[in-house]
Amino acid sequence: MNDLIEFWALVVDVWRNDVAGTDMGRILAATGIFISFLLVRKLFTQFILLWIKSVVKKTSTLLDDAAVSILEEPIRFIPVVLGVFFATQHLQLVGIYAEIAENAVRSLITFTIFWGFVRVLRPISHLMSRLEKIFTPELVEWLIKAIRIAVILIGAATILQIWGIQVAPIIAGAGLFGVAVALGAQDLFKNLIAGMLILGEKRFRKGDWIRVEGVVEGTVENIGFRSTIIRRFDKAPVMVPNTNLSDTAVTNFSGMTHRRIYWKIGVEYRTTVDQLRQIRDEIEHYIVESPEFASPKDVSTFVRIDRFSDSSIDIMLYCFTKTTNWGEWLEIKEQLAYRIKQIIEGAGSGFAFPSQSLYIEAIPSERPELFVPPTGTQT
């Protein structure tokens, strides 16, 4: 019987003291407090959010409305932090356990604050779009990413400081480690610097049609820290290292002011001089008067009898359209082809085709006799 009493006394002592020096009842009560905050979390956040939204609606700017919608998730996390705080307060921890609980609450508060900062950067980034007048949109996007990474790193450093972990030695060690890594990752840093040069020089932007000699031709889809994604016209993506785009000649077709048409039109040799003049003049008149073509004052425009080819008299056509859109350019070129055919046929001439003429001055009089095989058999 005495053994049973001693066992019960041991159970009571464990219940009161052996769990972090706290009564088990307090632990159950603290758990109940935390669960209660989780249960009222939705109702609490809805009330707070409705109140905040009603306040910001009274302002004239829409930036605060966007910020509130972005901050909904961090605000919904506040009841969790409150639950942890009141639960640990109810436990009445002492010593190292109290310090751990306080650091945990401080870490959660810091995490929530910096989480909010990171999310608020999204609407603030729209304000930075004004910098696109000075920098490219891609460079502004890189800047926003760098600010976001910096905020995350500062938040992580703050949490580490709360737990007594010194950040300075870590940074110093990371610096030495970075030097060692840099020696083995030179290509990575070369591509990073090349990407910054590409954005700084405004070589191309997202959506531009470019051609990299000997590498790829297509539309720029994304300019990353290490490589640029170019989608070919067959819709296959190609990831090109930034150094290839920085050190190689890149043709940016999207930067064209006009689009060129360069043809050699061959007409028959039977075409007279008057017909040639008529064809040339009518083609030139059509190009000069048509609103789809750039004015000769702005670009080089030529319609000239160019040369006497083997089987045709060639007319050189050199002009530019105002549009640079490929589909519109093809349509204008098609209409020009129709008109040229009408002009040539209307002048009484025709298009030449490759041919050769063979002139024989005389046929040799002495020719060898033809061999005629015998019809019968010979024995």
C-alpha cells in the first residue's frame, strides 16, 4: 500500500513539475488558449480587415487599397502569434524555458513584420515603373528582386540575432566561402555581369525579335541573372548564356524603323526601251503614292533598270514599308506583286524565265557514215 502511495505522489510531482518545470494542467490550459486563438482567427481577421478597408477607402489613392489586399495573409497570421504569446504567458515559464518562449514570440513577430514588408514591395514596385524612363523594365525588375532579397536577408539576420547568433562572423565566413566559390563559378558571375550590361545598354527587351549569329533566332521571353530564354519561331525555347549575347553580334529586328523590300524583276529581252520606261515609271509612281511605303525623303528608294542578265533585263526594286509588323509587311508585299504583274502585262511585256539560245553558224559537210548492222546471220 505504501508503494502505491509513493507511486501516486511521483505521478503528481511529474504532473506539476517535470514538463519544463510547469504544471501539466497549465500546459493543457495553454494548449486550449492557443487552439482558441486558432478557432477565432478567421472571425478576428475578418473584423480587422473590414475595419482597415473601410479606413483606406476614404483616401484618394489606390495604393493603400492594394497594400491592404496584399497584407491579408500576414494579418491572418497575427492571431497565431497572439495565441503563442498568451499561451506562453499562461505557462509562467522560468529560466531557460522562459527565454526560449520569449525568443520564439519575438521571432514570430519579426517574421510577420518582414513577411508584410516583402508583400508590400509588390504594389510599391508599380511606383518604381517610373524608373523605366531611365532604365529598362527588365533592369527595374532586377532591382525589385534585389530589394526583396535584401529584405528577406535582413529579416533572417534579425531572427538570428534574437536567438543570440552573431551574424557578423557568418558574413565574414560567407565572404571567404564566396571567394572560394567565385574561383570555381567564374562563368556564373560572367553571365551575371553580362546580363547587367545587356540591360544597361538596352540591347533588347522582352518580346523583341532578335538573331544571334550562329546561335539562335526568335523572340526574347525572359532575361535572367544567368541566361536569357529565347523562343524560336517553331516555339522551342532556347536558354542562351548572357555572355553569348554580350560578346556576340545581336541583330534586334524589333528595333527596325521600316521594313525593306529588295527585288530583282526580270523582263523579256523583246521589251522595248519605251516599255521599260513605262514599267519603271509606273512601279515608282505606285510606291511613292502608296501610303503603305515610306517616303523617299526618309529612306532610300530605287526603281532602276539594273543589268542585262543571261536571259532577262533586270529591274532593281529597293523600297521600305512603314510598318515593321511581319504579317502586315507580307500583305503589302503581296499587293505590290499583284500591281507589278499588272504593270508589266499592261505594258505589253512579260516576265523572263531562265533560258539559253544555241547559235550554229554552219554544219560540217563531211560527216562520218552511219553504221548499219546487217540484217542476216553470217556463217
